[in-house]
Amino acid sequence: MTLESPIVTFTILIATILLVPPIFERLRLPGLIGLLIAGVVLGQSGLHLLDHNAETVKLLSEIGKVYLMFVAGLEIDLEQFRKTKNRSIGFGLLTFLVPLLTGIAIGQIFNLSWNASLLIGSLLASHTLLAYPIVSRLGVVNNEAVTVTIGATIFTDTGALLVLAICVGIHQGEFTALSLASLLIGLVLYSATVLFGFDWAGKAFFRRSGDQEGKQFLFILLALFVASVGAQVIGVEKIVGAFLAGLAVNDVLGRSPSREKVEFVGSVLFIPCFFIDMGLLIDIPAFIKTLSSIWLTIAIVVGLIGSKFVAALLAQLLYRYNKTELLAMWSLSLPQVAATLAATLVAYQTLNPGGERLVDENVLNSVIVLMVVTSVMGPLITARVAGRLSLPQAPETEPPSIWWEGQTCDITARSQTNFTIIVPLYNPKTQRYLIEMAALLARHESGQIVPLAIARSHVHMDNPQLEQALAQSQQLMAGATAIGQEFGIAATPKVRIDDDVALGISRASREENASLILMGWSRTSGLRARLFGNVIDSVFWSSHCPVVVARLLNTPTAFERVLVPIESLTPETLRTIQFAQLLAAATHQASVTLLHVCDRRVPPAHISQLEGQLFEIAANPAIQIKTLVCDNIVRGIVQEAKDFDLVILHAVRQRTTAGLAVSDVTTQAIKELTGSTIILGEPKG
């Protein structure tokens, strides 16, 4: 009776989600495979600690299933799709139709019904961009073949879910031409309502809610579940509605803090529960029986791998891509996780009036094997071939909307009018070095600094705590003014009363038309920071100008060697180099070294091409270029940083793929660097 308690079930789920994925990731296996295996071990085939039919498991798994498809819709990069829309449509059709026809053929070979065969084809037609972080880290996201593959996802997933809706509708009732026509018309009207209506409603709500992230988060959840319920009302599976809702609010969320919170809640709780429940469904004797008659499993796995390759080959011939781009498109479109698993579970649980399933356990188990094989195979191939993809041309900066400008890093080309640095102060122990750095930059740009202190507001303005906070703020301002005078820089102290520290900083910087915000280091981390963010995250999202976060262990006047790790060649990289050169010039003595760390699989030609572009961008003999071959990028950066006085990193937000968190090099490097460090963040744009 104790084990049947919802609290006990929930506790076991949380412990499994927390402990199992890291173990499998250390073994270089996807964490989701660990969750599947954990479901098998904890379920009816193992320890009997969890039951698929338990209400807690059912609820969390159902939410996880729709959340998975919602996040899949969010993860589709609409901006990338717009860049190569026509070719994305072409490859999307190829990588959908070829696997679809292959799946139908496999179903007919194994004497399945036409409806089940069509469904198997739709399962093979979709794909999940598990290897996106790999191409992103190597800086080849803007390669046309990669962009086309990313854009094609919108067609493969949408098409697969629409076929699923039709197959489920046919299986659950008597099929007639009229019922099919009504289903298709209902789907079209429903899809248009969700895609356009939710997009309009979301933009209107976000415009009126301002910075109220809690209400925005609840609105997005409401949109998800309203779309899911609406799909069921018109007789379509709810994951179709969830996916369309993700597409609809994609533009609304952008890269806002609300998006991170929406994805985070799904990736740490609901989606892992779905994968555990998938493991609970696996019947070991039936699974072994499936493998004993292994031909269906082999046919599905080989059919998927072969059909995706044929689709990529046809795209290569059609668009004249090279062999490396062919392999990249193939490997990126190979993994079958999000839409495939969710649709398979729906089909397995769909019964006709006679109690017959749309697909049986053999297909379910074969798809699970397919997921394991492709989720490992796809990223491995991508990691090997992505390093050989040609890099995009050196980016040209757009006309300046912030304080830097120019096609190269020549700092003499910048405008030096109205250069203002906001320096939020709250810690007397760290304020001196921050003010010194701000004074150096402002003096070089003939600007000014504005030391800023935020006192938290109270309902009563005569509150003793508020009076004490204002008195402390005045002390901070007096010290900052004295430091500015030492450097001959005008300091205009500002004390602000605000109920939100981060928004107070952003509002003050907007009022002062600041060119730069220079903040001290904050180590707020953990669950609370991931859920609610910290001051630095909030300032990054809300500010109108660049934000520099500094952990300074020495006076900036003593900096002689500055290290700038370069992951890939992007406009953000260029602006990071520009800031490093500005700081070096402000100290009158510092040299800048651009460090590119790559693993041993990256071809020498790729490295030489990047070095050449960096030399071209830098356009300054004072900037040195260094390449380091190291299998662990973070370890290479940390090792090199020991010989430098300062390391400058660009802030990179964490990204999720199919709801699974993927860490980035910047995040890991910040944790391990022990010297003076600067993080350069930009407004979300």
C-alpha cells in the first residue's frame, strides 16, 4: 500500500530523473536511454516499484508526451528556415516521402494492414535534431546544407503527425470518403486557428503583460493544453495540437526568459517521466520474443537508415552539395526520438471498436530499438563530418545600433560621443576594480561613468529598512566618485528605488542612454536560479545595451595579456574581439590572443581557413592567433588561461534539444576558470 501512494511514486520518479541520466552520459550514451532502461528495471519486468497504470505515472507521462511535442515545435528555428525556405521545403519533402514509402513497403512485406503500414511510414518520416549542439559548437550552423536540414524538420514532423491523425481516425471508426474529407477539413481549420490565432493572442498578451514572467509562463502552458484539448475535440490526437502550439508561440517567445523556464520545466520533470513510462511499457519476454523474430526490427532500422540516406543523396544531386554536406544532412536527419516515440505510443494505445491495437508490441519494441540505434549513430556521424564542412564567409557587421561599429576590429573607427557606462554597485569589496575598469574604458572613449545603487522599495517610503538601504547606497556612491576622480573621469552617481534590482538596472541604463553596463560577478546557481533566474540573467534579457559581467582578482591597470577563446566565426565573436581590443587599448599595454581549441578530428584545412578569417577580421598586428588541438575544449581553455591575466568569454544561453538540456563550452569554462574573467552578453535583440 505504501508503494501505491502517489507521493512514493513521485519520489521514485524524481530520484530516477536526478540520478540515472548523468550515469549514462558519463558512458557517452544519451540520458534518455538511461531513463528507458530505468523504466524497465523499476517496472513489471523488474523491481515492481512503478506501475504504468498508476494515476501519478499516467498523468505525468501524458503531460510529458504533449510537452515533448510542444518543445519540438519550439525548437524549430524559424529564422534558419526563412533563410533557405525553398530548399528546406524540397529536402523536407524528400526526407518525408522516401522514408514514408519505405515504411509502407516494410509494413506490406510483413503482412500488416495498409493503415498500420502507412503509420510505420510516418514514424520513419520525422526526425529529431539531436546533433544540433554539435554543429552549433563547430560554428557550421550557417552552412547551407545544415540550415536546409534544420528547416526541413518543420515539414517532416508536421507531416508525420498529420498522417498519424488520419491513421488514428481511420482505425477508431468506420472509414468513408466523407469522414476522411471532414477530418482533413477539420485539421486544416484547426491548424490555421492554432498557428495564427495563438500567435496573435500570444503577442498581444506579452505586450500587455510587460515583464510579468509568471503570467507569461502560465499563458504558454495554457496555450499548450488548450491546443491539446482542441485537437481531441476535433478527433485528432493531442500531440498534434501540442506540436502546432509550439510552432504558434515560437515567434512569441523568441529567446525570452519565459522560454527558458517553459523548456526547463519540461526537460527536468515531465519529459523524463514520459521516457520512464515508455520503459514501463516494455515487456521483457515480449521484447525478447520480438528480437527472436528480429527481421521486422532489422527491416525498420535498415529501412530508416537507408531511406534517410537516399533522401539526402537526392538533395545532394538536386542542390549540388558535396559529399561532406550529404553526410551531414543524412546524420542530422537520422535520429528518431521526439515525434517518433510520441506517435508510436499513441498508435500502440489506440484501439478500434474490436479492441485491436493500431500497432502491436513488435512494432513498439522495434521503434524503441530504432530510437536507441539512431540517437547514438546520428550524433556520432555528425561529430565526425561536421568538422569538415566549409565555414561561412567572415560575417560583416550591420550598421551599429550600439557603441561599436566598423567592418573590422579597428577601434579608432568608433564614434566617441556620449559614451556612458552604468556600473551597478552592491558589494564594497569588489567595487574598486569595477570602477577602475569603467574609468579606463570611459577615459579612452572620452565618456563618463554612472555608478548606480538600487535600494529595494517598500510600501512606506519612511520604512527604516529603506532609509538604511539609502544610507548604504550613498556610501557606495561616495567611494565610487572618489575612484573616478583618481582617473580623471566624471562620475555621476545615481541612487534608484525599485522593487526589482535587475529591472532597476535596465531602466536606469535606458534613462541614461548607456552604452554599456558593467556588473560584478554573481555565483547564484542551482535550481532556484534555473527556475527564476538571477540578476545577471535578467539584465541580459531586459537591457538595451551590451552587458559586461566581471570577476576581477586584480586591478585592470595591471592586465598585460588578454585571452579570448573563439568557438566559431559569428557576428557575436566579432563583437567580443572588438571589446577585447577596446579594453587592451584602454590599459595602454595589454595584448590580445585569440584562442581556437578544436579536437583532433577537425581537418587541418578547416583550421587554416578559420585562422585566415580571424587574421582578416582582426586587421591588427597586436592581436595574436593561436590554435590548440585538444579533445576537451574546456580543459584546453582552462590550461591556456593560466598564462593570461584576463579571459573574455561571450555569454551563450543554454539550448535544449527535444527537451533535453545540453551544456555549452562557455558555461563549463566559467565554472573552472580561477583567474580574472569577463563575460560579454548582448541584449536579446
